[in-house]
Amino acid sequence: MNSALRFLIVSFDGLRPDLVSPDLTPNLCRLRFLGVTLSNHRTVYPSETRSVFPSLVTGATTNQHGMVGNKYVDRSVAPQRYIDTADAVLLRQLDLESGGQLMSAPTLGEILAASGKSLAVLATNTPGTTRLFHHKAEDFGHIRLSGHFREACTPDDVLAEAEARVGPLPPEPPKVEPDTAGQDWITSTFLEVIWPKDRPDVTIFSYGEPDITSHFHGTGAEATRGIIAHCDRQFGRLLDWWEAEGRAAGVQIIAISDHGHITGHTRVSVTDSLRDAGFRPGIAPAADVDVVVVPGQVGALYLADPSDEQIGRLVATITSEPWCGPVFSRAKNETEGVAPGSLGNHLVFADHARAPDVSFSFRADDGVDPFGLLGSTFYDNDRPTGLGVHGGLHPKELAGLGIVAGSAFPAQGSVSTIPSGICDFAPTLLHILGIAPPESMSGRVLHEVLEHGSKLAPNVRSEAFKARLGSFRQVLRRVHVGSATYIEGGTAVG
């Protein structure tokens, strides 16, 4: 353990690991040569950005930290309200209203601050995502900078210095245009302002691409490949700095992605299907709404009357549809949900108080998309077919990039095939720094890649859970490494 070490966590939002290649991402490939590749690495369910990044900073699954989706229904107040976590100002308000309980598990920023250490954030994601990396940064005087959104930035004097040296915050580009300016701004700001002046103990650095471009152009489209290459070039600037200066200063690099993308092949309307079945659906709680259909690629259904009978009726309705994939409801026993045909939501760690009454993934398969990439699915949004989506349980949605490099990870150029996940980075980082992780962390320390870690192969155990209703059949697959559990994928037919 070495409390003098520092960490730089660099995220590429929505980057599929199978798009990392010498021609497209030479700098990420350079990092692979310098470090250890986690080749069996996964994210959490739902595979949505504002569930996954809270798992990064809490080292815990969604049932622990409470960010159950990009959007959710808040039932802790009357009247109930619809929450979109993309709104940084709203997230601050919710944290203050709840007495600091926006997230129901301690975060990396809080843990580091309690040990006299600092966490800095630089990100080009939505304002809410940027805040969720360190939602209490202003309470500790820590740095949190957005590449576009002033409302997500703190403190004011650091933002002012960055704008004076690097240039004004670039405006957010239209969704259909790849975001190059934001990635350039945060890279230059770290190299020219944050590191020289502040030298944070931990920095989370998040490129918000290729996620947006994949959503609006496709998983392997020319524009998507172009922004991947651009982000890799910016990362190359960080890597050049690391090799010239950062490594000697004890900086460890962790490169990640929060999820992958698959391709939407058929557009559907969950709301229309429920209305046809006699429900009164809506996108937010209201007197004339008996089921809230939260917008997004992960199905999140909140009933006005969440009785076992109504949950069963809802599950029977959606499992009769060709677009319905794996379905979860509150647990009836160790495996089953209260609704026939469903699995218990605890199996995918979706059993938080904010969780929907019924959650589901759209039915996905291993179809090859027009770009030659595996994975296709039904989807429910207003965009045309053939574009990237994520949130569900296809293995390509759950697959994440994972590369670690630095003095704490000495086996340069090696590959670890032992299953790992995004919840593992925080406990591993704290272990290296000699800080005890809180009990809420469900991730594990990655001993197998550490300098003085155990080289004994850990106990790995796989399992599968099945449920059926009529012709509908679903399977959920998980794998255990010691006490840690990772979701491998879920499928449904019928």
C-alpha cells in the first residue's frame, strides 16, 4: 500500500471494447502494452450511464447507491415525481432536500475527503452525469469541471483560470455532431491547469464520446469511428504526459468505458402496447396514469397500485409482446419474482426503494449490424432503426473497457481473464492507498493484477436462473469471483 500514489481514471463513454484496435485507437493499444488488460470486464445493470458511473464511485451496485436508472420515479415525496438525473441543478436540490442522501452509499469523493485526499472531475457528459462523479465536490472544495456546462462546475476560480488559459467553455454541439471541442478542452485543462497547480490524488476524466455519436449515427458508422479516433488522440496527449512526467510522480492510469452499444433493429411503443391492454400509461405520475413508463432503453414501469395482482397483470401483458426480454419484479423467493414469469429483481441488484415495480430489457439477439458488429435489439425511442442503444442485458451492452497501468500493476503487456467489473475499481484504488473501503462496496479488490497481490487463481463460479410464462422463457446468467457477482447477460424467447 502506498498513500503517495495518485490515480487518473479515464473513461470513454459507450466505447465497445471490440472497437479498440491498432488502427482506430493506437493510444489505448499503447496503454495495453504498458499495463494489464481486463479482458473479461463488465458493467452493471441497467447498463445506463447514470447508473454505471455511480457504481464506479461507490464501488457498489445500483441497489446500494440508489441511482436506479437515468430516469426514475421518486416515491419518497407526495405527490410522486419524475426525476431526470441529467439535470445537475436538480441533483443538487435532491441531495440537499434529502439531507445528503441523493446516493445511499458513500462515494469516492467523500471517502477520500475523510482521509485528507482530493478527487477532481473533468467530463464532457451531461451536466447530471458530471455531477454524479462527485456530487459533493463543492462541500469539500474539490474540483469538478464540465467541458460544456457551467452549472456542473466548481469552484468558480478554477473554472475562471481554465477559461483564461485554455479558452471559454465550448458550447454543447447539436446531438447529430460529434463532440470534438469538449474533449479537447478538458484534456488541455487537465494538462495545463489542474495537474500543474493542484495535483489531485484521484482524477476522474470522462470523454462523453463515442456514446452520443453512436446514438445518432450508429455503432460503427464513419462519424462514430471518427470520434473514437479523436478521443484516442486526446488520450494520447494524456499518455504522453504520463510517460514523460505522470508515471514518475506515482500516477496510476485506469482506462474504462461504462457500457457498450448494440443496434436497434425494430422500433416499438411500450406505451401503446400497455394502452391496448387496458392500462392508462404515462411518462410521469398523474391522477389519470396507472402505470408510469419511464422513457429509455431499459424498461422501468411504476404502478400506481403496485399490488402483486397488478404486477402480475403487467408482466403477463409485456411478456406476450415480441419485444420483451428478461423481466424482473420484487422477490417472491430466492429466484422468482412475485409476478409469474419474472425473476426477482435482486438477482440484477435492482431492489432499491427507488426501483421500478417491473423492470425489463428489450429482447436482443446476436444479429450482426450493418457495420459488422454483433448485437441487435428492439428499442423504444423516436430515432430511426440502425442506431446504437444500450441499457439492457446483451453481453455487448454489458461489456466494458478495462486497462490498468502503473507501478501498482507491474505485469506490463499482460491480460487478465478473471471476471471483473466497474464496481471493483474503487475498492482496488482504496486498497492501494491504504484506506479501508466501506461495507457498502460490493466490488472486490483486484488482487490478481496488483504488485503484491495474490497470484492464486480465485474461485470462479457460474450460475443461471430461468423463468417462464406460457411460451415466454428467460434466462439470466451470472458469475461469481469470491464474494463479488457479475452479470454476464440475459436472454428471452417466446
